[in-house]
Amino acid sequence: MNTAKIFTPFKLGAVALPQRIVMSPLTRCRAGEGRVPTALMAEYYAQRATAGLIIAEATSVSPCGYGYPNTPGIHTDEQVAGWKTVVDAVHAAGGMIFLQLWHVGRSSHSSYQPGGALPVAPSAIAIQKGKVLAADFSMQSYEVPRALLTEELPAIVAEYRSGAVRAKQAGFDGVEVHCANGYLIDQFLRSSSNTRSDEYGGSIQNRMRFPLQVIDAVCEVWGAARVGVRVSPSGVVNDMRDSDPLTLFGSFLGELSKRRLAFAHIIDADTGDIRHGAERLPFEKLRASFSGPVIAAGGFTPQTGIKFVEEGGADAVAFGRLFIANPDLPARMKQSAVAGAVVPYNALDEATLYAPGPKGYTDYPKMG
Ligand SMILES: Cc1cc2nc3c(=O)[nH]c(=O)nc-3n(C[C@H](O)[C@H](O)[C@H](O)COP(=O)(O)O)c2cc1C
């Protein structure tokens, strides 16, 4: 199995990967003052530079796009400078890194918003399930967001465009537009969070309009061959529901195919999602809706990831929690694929996922 396909090179759009083991975007809440990436973040990402591709954590393109403490942004010069140190460290270590562009929409809280305003969303529908961690670290109910006016949408598209420009200034190898996990773009896509009566709501065609405008704006900056899109068609996080998700995401992936993006990054439902009420959409059908390279993510083990690529389920696999705990994940996977080798994987420390500082961040050991 050490000659397994997952260890072989692959071209994702304009980007040549040495192998197909991708690091998932992972929010770790370690940005500094002004939501500027820090030297510690540079160290963390550089430690993981042997990933075929790193997709850096969700990063807000707008001051209104935050919904968690200490997540980074990409809308100020200081943030660009901070990200440049991260990108330079990854490049110096021989890696490649995309930035995930983000706006949380309604899953924010007024305590994160400029002037204490309400979070914005396609429609004035609050998330019912769960609580939001407010800026003072108290748990609060989600607020009813303010529905965006039609004439406000071009300014948000422009924020994504500026984020893409700034990501280029920081030296990233490309960008991934975050259309997954119930954040702003997903909120526009799904019928449960988008009940608009203008040309951005109603039919699937209309619900895809804002997401595609964002993606087209980002492609204008980067060229489609350096732009990926992440979707979570089976996801239920942040109260995501749709009346016909297979048709919706089939249509969306079809539109993305026309644009010849670098990749579609599709999150499959894992056992955790299913426990939370997700109905797993058939991955092979989703994959078939996209004509370009596909990265699969969600609950893969080294063994199932290797097998999935081997059998043609996807072109590459993204690992999240395994990469947090195992900075040298590709080497471990390769080693363990050698007949008879037993390679231990570090266990994840859940308590330090979003905690400040190096503990549970940069102190996971590499193989001895
Ligand atoms: C701590 C943590 C932070 C995450 N942050 C992000 C994020 O910023 N953007 C995103 O698209 N997904 C995020 N996710 C989802 C992961 O990218 C991934 O899809 C998920 O963990 C399932 O993959 P895994 O089973 O390999 O961990 C996060 C998951 C975890 C555990």
C-alpha cells in the first residue's frame, strides 16, 4: 500500500500537489490583537507543511463576518502582514497554502458586530438550535438577524473580492470560498435560511445567485484554477436544512463545473453529523455533479482515506482532527502503509482546540 494513489502527485487546477493528503481548514482561535495572525500561527502551519496542500482556517473578509473570538481576518493591512509571515513560513518549509474566505452571516452575535448591530443574513430567521459564544465568553441564544437589502449585496461581494486581493498580497497559493457549514453563503443556498422574495431567494437558481457572484468575483482576482469551493451538502450544523438538497447541491456543483475551478471540496456526513440528524447524501452523486478535481472530507481515518482515493471516490482527501494532533500526518500514513508497520497516531486534546497559546497547538510531537 505504500504505492497507494493517495501518495502520488496530483494537479489541483494550477497547483501541483506532491501527494493527495490535504489539511482541512481548522478554526483554532489563536489570532492576536486586531485579529492578526501571529508568529505562533506561522509555527503551527509550518509544522504541517508536508500536507499536499494546507487550507488555512476560515478567515473573515469583513468586520461584520466574525462570530467567534480570536479568529483571523483578511480585511486590514495588519492582517495581510500577519498572514504573510504564515505563508512565508509554510513556503520556507516546502508547503503550499490556500486561505479560506469566510463570512459567518447569522451565526454571529451583536457583541462581535461593529456598533453592536445585529448580525446580517439572507432572511430574518434565527438559528434555533444551540447557543452562540458571545464576545464576553458568555453563552447566548442566537439573535434574529437583520435581512440584507438587495442593494447591500454588491458591497458584500466586494468584500470577498477585497479579501481575495489581500490573500494574493499575502502570498497565498490560492483561496477556498467557504460555502459550507451554515455560514453566510450556505445560508443563501438553503431554503430553510433563505426565504427572500427578490432575485436572491426562492428558486434554486435565485438562491445560487449570491454565492456564484462571490465565486465569480474571487475568480476574477485569482483565475479559476487557483480557486476552490467548500460545500457541506449533508451538513446540519447551524440549523441548515433544505427542501431538496440533492438537486440544490447538484445544481450548484454543476454551475461550479462550468467555471473550471481548481477543486470542489465536499464534506461527507460523518457519524457525528448523522447523530445530529444529518441525512447522508450519496457522495458519488455529488462527485458526479462536478467535472473537476474533488477533495473529500469528513471523518476519514488514514485507512479509509487511502482506500477512498484508491477506489476513485475522490482525487484527494482532507483530514482535520488528525492533522491537528499529527503535524507529520503524511509521513505517518506512509509509514503505516508499509506492510506490517504499526505507527501510533497522537490523540487529539479536545480541551485545547480553541484555547489560547501553544498547548495543544504547536506541541504535538512528530514521529521520533
Ligand atoms: C477545531 C475545528 C475547527 C474547524 N474549523 C473549520 C473551518 O475553519 N472551516 C471549515 O470549513 N471547517 C472547519 N472545521 C471542519 C473540518 O475542516 C472538517 O471538515 C471536520 O473536522 C471533519 O473532518 P475530520 O473528521 O478529518 O476532522 C473545523 C473542525 C474542527 C474540529
